[in-house]
Amino acid sequence: MSGVNCQEFERRLVEAARGCPMAAEERLELDAHMEHCQACADESERQTRLSAAMGALAMRNAKFQMPPQVEQALLAEFVAVRRVPRRRFVYGVLGGAVAAILAVVWWMGSRPAPQVAPVVAVSVPPPLQATPLATVGAAPKHLRQIARPAKKPDRPFIAIPYTLPLEPWERAEVMRMDLPVAALIAAGYPTGMMDPTGSARADVLVGQDGSPRAIRLVGILN
Amino acid sequence: MSDLSTRDADLLQRFRTGDRDAFTLLYRAHQTALFRFAMHMTGDPVKAADVTQDVFVWLIHHPGDFNPARGSLGAFLVGVARKLLLRRHGEEQRWTVLDESSLVAPEAECEEDSDAVVLRGAIAALPENYREVVVWCDLEGKSYEEAAALIGCAMGTVRSRLHRARGLLARKLEKQVGRRREKCPV
């Protein structure tokens, strides 16, 4: 057996073992070669055995199937993935709304304060005694320049006599205003040595009905 | 376009719009072939099921990646399975491989179809490109032309790879058979 001959027949040999169609002439040549070549005859036997084993393996593998629960798992995945864009949209809208609210809050916070005396709404505890009910923030700069600071910066509110006390649920407002000292005297506020013709700056606690309930002196005007 | 391709294209269109039933039909139409391919390639039903499942999970996440103009959905999914198998094989390479002869159970050595058991191990041990042609041509019964289209190489390459792979397998099988005859002479 020459090497060339064997190489020539090697391809046919494998094709024959695999059951591929072959021309009758080619088949006869192959058989004739194998009669004289033991190596090729052995190879043919090995290839035939291999083909049989391939068939058996294919049959064995065909017995296995996909586990049926995989289909359900995949469907669950499919549904979950399909939900994601909807969820993204909702989260996007919510995120946008939150951002808009934050922007408005920031904008309102950064606006300059109005140039008027601050008026603060407070809820007042029930007993209206000569105790501090509320404190007002610092006066604006231009008012501070003209107002002399009082001796005691945190003077208490003093209830105006003969007025009804505030109810627990009643709203009250503290209003800063300039008053004639005479009006303070008339309201029963202890003015001490103050000039009765002069003016004073005071915080007036005004009830929900608009009537003054208590006064706190802030300073004496020039 | 064949009826099968038309049906696949229709189902795929519905699947892309979120039709659950269309996905179920696509899965049922292609899972058997994919599982069988993965089973032949890995020789392990658990791994084959994992790979098949991964192919469909991939499809769920990439519904727009298939282009019907470039081929059938079946071939496309086989391509995805091949890539997943390759990746898995690469990951498995990091682990020590046991001698395959030790994986054959002693009681199976005298069984009638023990050649198939030996062959399964031998195929799993083949290099990837040889294994593919054996699976397509010998186990799946595809022609050289079909196998070449699926693998993406020339027909002559398929033929030569198959001949070399079969030579390797035939020798391994013979060695195993000789070993078995020594243990089980009857």
C-alpha cells in the first residue's frame, strides 16, 4: 500500500462509513484497495464502529429534554423585562416633579426679603399674662438706624387691661408699629420717664378680631 | 422566504411589541433544536438546559438584534448558543479537568451502548472547532454546506475538520474498547 493511495482513499473511506452516497465505481475501487491494504481496512472498521456509536449517542441524547419549568421562568423574565420601561417612565415623571418642586423652593428661598417691617403670625398659648408670647425677628436695617435700642432687648409683652384673653385656638399677629407715648399711657403701659409727647416703636399683639391684646416696647423714637 | 421564516418573522414582530404568547410560541419552536445542539456540544443535560435558557434570556433582552435579511431565526439563535458555549467553555478552562476515563462508571463499561458513553466524553474533549463539525454533520445529520453556513466557514474546511475529528474519535474509541475487552472478555 503506497501512502499516496491511502491518502486518496481516506476521504472515501470516511464518507462510506458515514453512509454518504458514492458512485459505484468509487465504491468498487475502495473495496479493491481495502482487500490489499490492512491499514485502510482497519481504519474502515474503526470508522464504521464510530458511525454506529454516533447513532447510539444521538439516540441517547434525544432522550433528554428541556425541563418544563424553564418555560415559566422565561415567561416571568419576559414579563419583568417588559415592565421596566413603564416603571422607568413613572420614575422619570416622579423625578421630574420632585426636581421642579425643589427648584421652586430654592427660587422662593433665594428671593430678597421685602423691605417692610416683618409681620409674623404666631399661635399664642392660652394664658395671656405679662409673659413673652412671641418674639419678633430683628428689625430691618433702616429701622434699626433710627430706633434707639431698648435697655432690655427682650422685654415681655404686657397685656392691655380690660381686654378679653386669647382663646387657645385663636390666631394672633404681632405687628410692629410706631405709637405715640400717650397711647401707651392710655393703654396702661408703664412708660416711666418717657416723654408723653414723643413716639415709641412697639410690637402689638393683635387678636383674630383685630383688637390689640398686648404690647411690647421695642424702642423710643427720636 | 420559507413558511417557517415567515412564521418566525411574524412571531418575532409580535414578541417585540410585548406579546407573551408569541414569545411562548417562539420558545417552543426553537428550544428543542437548541437544547439538542447544546446537549451534543456539552454532553451534559444540565449544562445544555442552562445554555438554552441563556439563549432565550438573551433574546428577551435583545429583541431587536435579529435581522431577518441575514438569515433564519433558528440559525441566529444557534449562533448565540455557540457564543454562550464558547464563553462557558472558556470559564470552565480555569478548572482542572479530570481524566475522562475516570468519568465512565464501571458498571456501564460492559453495557451495549457504552461506546456512546465513551464517545460522549471523547466529543466533549475535542477542540471547539472539531466538536462543532462532528455535532452538526454526524449527530445532527447536516450536510457539509449547511454546517458551513451555520459555523460560518468554507465547506472544504468543514470536510477536513470532520475527517480529522473522526480520526481522533475513532482512535480514542478503539483504545477504550481495547481497555474494556481486557476487563470484560466475554
